[in-house]
Amino acid sequence: LIYNPTSGQEIIKKYIADILDKLEQYGYEASAYQTTAEQDSAKKEAARATEAGFDLIIAAGGDGTINEVVAGISPFEKRPQLAIVPTGTTNDFARALKIPRGKPLEAIEIIGKYHPQIRLHHEQHEPVLYAHEVKVLHPLLNRPNNQKPFLNDWEHCK
């Protein structure tokens, strides 16, 4: 879990212990990294976790935190799965995917129950995110109206 303690109304801070407990109940070996004011703090930690071979990185914060985490895993050929816990002010990405915003434990339940994945893929040298068979061109989401996010059937990028 890479989390920004100052995103949004700083709600993530009071849920860290509960989030880690829930993740361990779902079978994950969980740890947390609190971002700092240092530039690219989340990016550097995401890169470190990727190099260490983590299978899943959960970014908790706003769009800026998610962007940094994506930038941290982007350069690697073998990338971990990415999940998000939206706790920022705007959370455009989470809103587009209908992930519960400002409700960290509900977002963790989705991760635990459905193992949602956000995959990063490079197309024409540009990073593109895929979530539930949906190509995400931030900040726009191109998704059929009948498509429901977070069921089980995720796009696997090569």
C-alpha cells in the first residue's frame, strides 16, 4: 500500500491499520509506505516495490498519487498489478471506474473479493491503463454503457 496521508481530507490515516488487517484477511502479505513531501516519493516507492517483485501495488490517494505510482511501475517490463483506494479530493480516475471514493474500506473489499487489476501497457511508447477490459486514456474513459467495472474479467496486456 502506497498512501498519501495528505490527500483529500486526510481520511486515509485513520484507516491504515484496518486496511492492512483486511488485506491480510484476504491472503495478502501487506505493508504500507506513507508518501512524503519529497518530489516523486510515490513514484520512487512504486519503482522499489516493482524491483522487489511485489505482485500487487495499491495506490491510496488522489489522481496525483495514482499518476506517480503508474510512473514508477511504467518503465519495467514485468509490472505488478495495480489497485487504487481513492481518497483524494477529485479522483477523476476512480469516478470514471465507479470505485467507491472516500470509503477506503469499501475499496479494499473490492480488491479482496474481486482481485481487480489495473494493468499498464505501452502503446506507441505511451503508457495506457487498462481496467476491466477498458482502455483508459486519462482523463477520459472510453467504456460501453453496459460495462460494469470490477467483476473478474480483466484485460491482460502483453
